[in-house]
Amino acid sequence: MLGWACGTQLDAMHALGMEEDRRLSSLAASHRFEWGGIGASFLTSGMSDIEERDASGMRLGTFDYGDLALMLHGAYATDLASFGATFKYLHQGLDANVAGKTA
């Protein structure tokens, strides 16, 4: 729990060997203060070179898909309880000709 974490912490991960050109990476950091803790996280995932086809099945090319999450965390801790909040920014990227998609 962030409110009772110790010192400064850093975590990083990148997944290798995933099938179908998938990718997943994350980076997180936190720091403990006398009153509680703060932290930040970054997460990205996606897939590249996805085949794009029209309604008749004709190949139009390829496109990429990706998700991004940026998060800021804060926690206040007492001896008995810890209270916290997370603020998130989420983005989804789709580079394809999808019916109903606005440019």
C-alpha cells in the first residue's frame, strides 16, 4: 500500500516474446514521506501490423492499435488506516478505417 511504503521505489517492465506483434510496458515510481506517499505510473500496450480489410474481405493494408495510461497516486497514512486517490489519463489509439470512426 502506497501510504505505508518504504523509501523510494522504482519498477519497470517490458514484455518480450508476445505473439502477434503485441507489446506491453510499464514504469512506476513512488516515494514515502512522513505523512504518506506519492507515486506515478505509466502503462502502454498495443499491437502493430494488424491487417485491415474492407467489407468484401479485400486487404487494404495494416494498422496499429495502442492503449496508454498515465496515473498519479497519493495516499495519507495513519497507524490504523490509509486513504488515497489516483488520477488517471487514458488514451486509446486506433489507426484504421473503421466505420463510424471520426477523423
